[in-house]
Amino acid sequence: MVPLFMFLDPSPVKHFLLFFALVFALTSTAQQLFPTIECETLADRRLAIPKDLKGKRSVICLAMSPKAERLLRVWNHPLYNALIADGMGGLMGGKMYNAQLCFVGMLKGIAKIGLNEAKNKSKKEIDKTLYSNFMVSEDSVSDLTKLLGIRTTSEPHFFILDDKGIIIYQTQGAYSEEKMNALTDKLLE
């Protein structure tokens, strides 16, 4: 057996190259551009996320199954109060985070046939002033889950994007105050 130190070359050039490779590997995996999702808002506007949201930070809320949609509904009110509502005033006003809010329902398989029905049902349940915040997408759920490294579609997924569409925070699952606080804390950074 050959000792490990026999393979280490103390030359400064090799150390520099090793250091450079390590730094590149760490920085290249730290930031990921959110993949493009083609959506249609309840206001019947076509939208490509993140392209059409650039210039402002955004919170993207994805529901990729009926179960995820039910869990996401519990998040709706707290997210609305934090990111949109102005009624609280002062420092706690809804605009303090300066972020757009997008709820995206994704349909898969045979459910895509009912896209218009799903939109019409949502329009009955959601205030018209919020139609631009709620959208549906027919894009491939399986492609999106692969691109984002999502392992389960039975939970809602939340992404904070910077003004260039790069993912700076991600969480998933049922609502909790801890998760909501972590999300809003990240928006204050």
C-alpha cells in the first residue's frame, strides 16, 4: 500500500489549480436559475416565470397535485398578509418585503383537459384584485420536478427568486409559523 502523501505534489501551480477548481465547484452549485414556466393568470394574461418577473424579487408557490393545492390554501392568507396587504400599516405593511407573489397550480396528465374548468372555479373563489397573482400552467410537472430536484408533488413548494430569477431560498410542505418566518426573514436579507 502506497501512503497518500506520495500522491500529493507540493508545487504551487497544482495547489492553485486545486484551489481554483474547488472554488468554482462551490460557486457554480450555489445559485440556480429558476426554470421557465409558462402560465396563464386568472386575469387571462400569459406569463413566463421567471422572465416576466425580472427586476423584482418574487415568491413562487407551486402546487403540483390536489393534495398540494389543499395544503397551499392554508398558506394563502399568511402570504397575502405578508406580501400584498397594506391594511396593517407601519413597518408591518404588506409592501415591506418588496416581492411579487405568484401562486401556480400545475396540472398533469388527463387533468390538463380540465384547465379552463379549474380556472373558472378559481375565479369564483378568489378576489378579482388578486387574479394576477394566481395562475395555472400546463407545463410538464415531471420535467419541472427534475429541474428543481423536487422529490414529492404531494406538498406545495415555495421558492424565493432574486430580481434576476435566481433561487435564493426554497422550502416545502404544510404551513407552519416557523416556515413562514424563515421565508419572510429571507426576504428581509
